[in-house]
Amino acid sequence: MAAVAVSAPAQASAPDPENTWTTRTVAPGVQIRTGVLRDADAKPFWTVTVRAAGSAPVSSRSWADSTAERLRTAGFAPRVERVDWPAYTDTPHGTLGWRVRVGSYGSQNEARNVSAKVAEGGFDPVVEWSGYDAQQPADRQSVRVAVIDPAVFAGTVEATHGSSVADRETTSSLAARLRSLVAVNGGFFVTSGADGVPGTTAGLSVHHGALDSLAAGSRAALVLVDGGRRARIADLTTTVTAGTGSSRHAVEGINRVPGMVRNCGRPGAVPTERPRQDVTCARADDLVAFTPGFRAALPTGPGAQVVLDTDGRVVSAGARGGTVPDGGSVLQGIGAAADWLTARGRPGQRIALAETIRDTSGRRVRLDSDDSVVSAAPTLVEDGRIAVDAATEGTLDPRDPAFGYAWSNARQPRTMAGIDGRGRLLLVTVDGRQPGVSAGFTLLEGARFMRSLGAREALNLDGGGSSAMAVDGALVNVPSDAAGERAVGDTVQVLP
């Protein structure tokens, strides 16, 4: 096979001679490339950042100047740094905000000692590694690239959650169980019971042609058609309607707790109907469907519930709870949706669900049983151009520069997917949060790196401690969580 061209992110200087890459062919049409992007001129250090109200890492110039003056009065030597907006497609240009820092230290412990003294002065400090700053070049970025060529590869690629949509499993353990060639983590998912059912995906997901969760607004999705032999990336939305006779009611959730919308992005959600990363919105009037893939106890609480058989006919109606019957489904409602269910959910009555997935052009996306979709945010590359729409997809907010700052603008572990000009699928991980070992990518660096691989389309998948790549069932990257590889909601598996 032809080698995949790999270059350093555009924000880094030219790679030094130590930048070597290894290539491994896992199967015909499946290649793994591993390397470290190094910048010998980068000299990161530990520092103490003084945060604004609400632990915001950046704020106004007046806040920065007044905070610096208070620090000087307390005997410290602060510096005020301007932070500019990255070159996203949908955010302002110029100054994003200002931050205040104290010192440059060779060890984390030295910075911690200074941070403790700063805190004693009534400030809100945090110890940070400057190598995570977008404004400075990264010293090391450990990258793995899987290239799957459908013209050669005889297997399949699919998104999968494992045995239940309401469960979590590590990428490598699921890969070992499925005997996959390559696997990476997938989209966003619920991690805490305070935000819903842990393990359920927080965005659009389709497994074996079945819609298992709804889109959080219009967000990027990797669509794997014909067992992954045809792949594309598009911003997708979902609409589901429950109908019986001439009566209809919108379904605004699948396999989630009624009233709780992780990452928002649904009509009627409060405080926003727009996507909002890592925020749980509320809905007072909410109709939610549960599929056979939800193999956990159903949510309980006020409202109404109907249990449907394979044909969609009501088997029972009453209080919320229990489990989804084999081959059947369940509808739960709160608010006006509960009244609708109570009035229409009589035993023997048929309630049909009409599901529609559309792209931004309005074209309907039709999926078969060997198709799957995994969704995250934001888009990185579109039509061969870097096109990071971080504000549109809700990973940051131009009106609140502190929101999503570290998530979007600082270097983090990332997992990304792309499709190059030859139709090859690119699955990429970069390790991060490892000072002196691997800094990670900013969103913009991730976009530039995917473009350097020849990606015509690319999106950001879940990252941070979730970022993982397994080859032949064994973990090959170094996740950032202290406890090791994180159990995730869904994955992308390359199957022989």
C-alpha cells in the first residue's frame, strides 16, 4: 500500500530528524502508522494561572490589570497574557480574553508551592503546563493513524455500543471480544447519574440500522454505510413522531431519562435549544422512546408509560419503570406528553414511530441493517478545507469566552475520524495531558493534522480520558486518566 503522508500541525515548527514513523499492516487494506511530532525549539514549563470569577481561565483586560496589580501588592511578579480566538469558521477574530500568570517553573511541585502562597492571598490559582497552550508550540505529540482502504479491505467497519446502550465498556475490551482489527472510542456519552443513564450516548447514534439516540441539534456525524465500505461525514438532525389514529406527538428522546437532555440541542430544551457541550438541559413536556437495546432498569418518577409489543401495540400502561420487553419497546412521558400517553395508550392500540434523519441540505438519510452512525462535535474539515464550527456545534460560546475554553482551545487528548480523497477511512488518536510526553491537539491543530493526512472530511470524536485505540484487541495508546483506559458509551470497530 502507499504510505499515508503525515506532517506536523501547522502551529508547530518543522519536525526535527527524530520524527520517525513506524508502519504496520494489520490486514490487507488496514494500516497503522505511529509517530511522535517533536519541536526541539518548544520549551514548555509549569506556571500558576490566577482564575477569574467562576474559575474562568480568561476574562477582560480590566480584570487582568486589576488582578495583576493586587498580585504585585501581595509580593508576586505576575504577567498579563493576551489570548486570541483560534481561526474557527464561526467565531470572532482578535482577542478572546486575558489571563494572569505567575512564574515559570521546572517542576510541578515548585509551581504548587507558589500556587499555595497565591491562594493564601485570596486568589483562585491553578497549576498549569504551558505546553497545553495553543499560543505556544507543542514539544511532543504522540499520534496513531489507522487507514482503512475499502478498495482492498474485505471486512466491515461499524459503530457499536456492545451488549446494551445503557452500559459502558473500554474500547479495547470490546475490541478483544469482537476480535476486531482496529477500534477507537466513539461519541459523547452520559457519565453521571445526575445527567441521565450512564453509558447512553449524548447525541445521534445508529447501530445496525436502528436509531438508538437522537441528535443534539445539527452536529457532525460519521456515517458508515454498507458495513463501512462507504463512509461520509455530515451534520445530521433527527425527527421522531409517535402516532396513533389521527393523533401525533413529537418524540424528543430515545433511551434517555425524560426531562434530561445531555448536551441540549432539542426543541423545547431549557435553557437552550442549541447544542451545548457537557451541559444537561431540561424539558418539562417530554416523550421518550426506549428500544430493545436499552438493557437496564427503566427510569422511574412522575409521568406515564406504555409498553409496546413487536408490532407497536400497547401491552400495558401505567407508572414508569420495569424493563423493555424482548423485541418490544417502551414510551415514557412527562408533562403534556404523559397526558397524551394516558389518553392514547389503551391496551391493543397501535402506536407507530416515524423516524427521519436529514443532513443540512434537507436530504433524507436512509439506513439499512448494516449501516451505523456515530456522532460528536465539531466538524474539522469540510470539502478539503479546514472548517472548525466550534460555536455552531456548541463546544464554545463567543458570548462567554470561558465556556468550553479548555475543551476547545487548549491541547487535549483527541480522537478524530476522516475520509481522504481516495475514500479511505482515517481513525486517529493523539495522546495528551502528559507533560513532556504528549501534549495533545487543540481543535484547530486536530483539523490541520487531519488535513495533512489528505482528509477531505473530518470530525472530532470524544476525547480526553475517553481517547483510545486498540489494535488486535490490545490498547496501543496511553489514555490520560490516572485509573487507565476509560469505559465509554460506544466505539468504532474495524472487523475482519
